[in-house]
Amino acid sequence: MKVDILAIGVHPDDVELGCSGTLLKHLSLGKTVGLLDLTRGELGSRGNAEIREQEANRAAEMMGAAFRLNLGMPDCFASWSEENLRKIIRVVRWCRPEIVLANSLDDRHPDHGRAAKLSADACFYSGLVKIVTTWEDGEPQQAWRPKAMYHYIQDKNLPPDFAVDISQYMDRKIELVLAFRSQFHLPSEKRYNDEPDTPISGQDFLHFLRAKARAYARPLGVDYAEGFNVARTIGVNNLFDLS
């Protein structure tokens, strides 16, 4: 199951909130996309693990992702450990992505920054031939290191290292976000409206998403964009490919 892009989120819905416009754009260009959630988001204030799993699978289907996997790490306590690194390494070696998109390098939720490092380290170690992982039948996996890793920007307004024009995909991004209906106060979902308020549950949050995408788009001269950070220098083949 080789894919062009693997998008990793520590919580179900991180990918949809952070980079789903970019994924939709690349899917439209014929690229393949896989999704990997590190936890089930079971400690989130709204919904529960079972509901969020159903919502996550629905969002993946709506997106057109090749697969969505969940590693079942403990929410809020997905630590940097050999066990967790090996879980990610096995997936990377299984789907052999060219590009990995991962959580924000720094964010309001502590899980996001920790997951960014965990994912980045796992992708590096995945390329080391002496780190042995096996398939279910016991056969060793081949080493694989993605060509690039980019970190989608989440809640904090971090200055992006680059931005992707998602003007044609913003409405569909909102549809994917709203697949996680338990996380919002929606008139059609009254069963969740007695649950605690969170920073994303209010009706103003979707306006915030659009406003943030407009802010990242303005320097590009487009309507909406998603911002990304990198932990290394980006190489450019020629100046005429830059927009």
C-alpha cells in the first residue's frame, strides 16, 4: 500500500483541521494519500473514542484517502519511546510515502509538539537498515525514509515557511472538519450540545478557520491557503517554480 503522502495527526481531526485542503488538492492532482492517527482522542472533552473513530472513518471516506489507521497510543500521554517509534516506523515502511505531513512544531495543545517530534524521529529512524521491524508473518520490512516532512500549522498563528493555495478546496475542507460532529455545537446535533465547551466547539470557530486561511493566502494573492513549517532548509530547483 504505497502512497505519495502520509498525513499524521496525534488526534482524530488534527489532519482535517490542519492540512485537509492541501490533501484534497493533491488528490485532485492524482496523488495518493494515507492517514495515520496516533491516538483515539479518548480524553477529549466532547464525544468519546468510539464516536470519534466513526467520525474519522467517515472523514477519510469523504476525502478519498487510501486508508486511515489508528495506533492506539494513549491520548495526552503518547510519549517519545521505542515502542511508539516502532509503531510509526512500521506504518512508514508499509506505505512508503514520499512526503509526510505531521503535527505543528509548537502549539497550544502539548500533544501536538510532542507528536511532531515523535513523527519526525520515527521517519528518520525508518531509514536506518539496522532498526529491524517485521511484517505480521515475521518477515523483515525494508528500510524507507520519506523525502520530506512538513508540519501543518494548527492553533497558534505561527509564521509559515510556505503556504499552499487551497482556494478551490476550502468549502470541502469545512465539510471534512464537520464530519467530526461531536466536537461542535451544531443545531442538527443537539445530542452533543450539553457537552462541555471547548476552544473549537463554538460557532465562531469555523469563521476562525476561514479567517486564518485568508491570512495565510493574502501574501500569495489568493483566497485561502494552509501554512506549513519545516525543520530544515528547503531546496528549490529553479526560481521560476516559486509563486
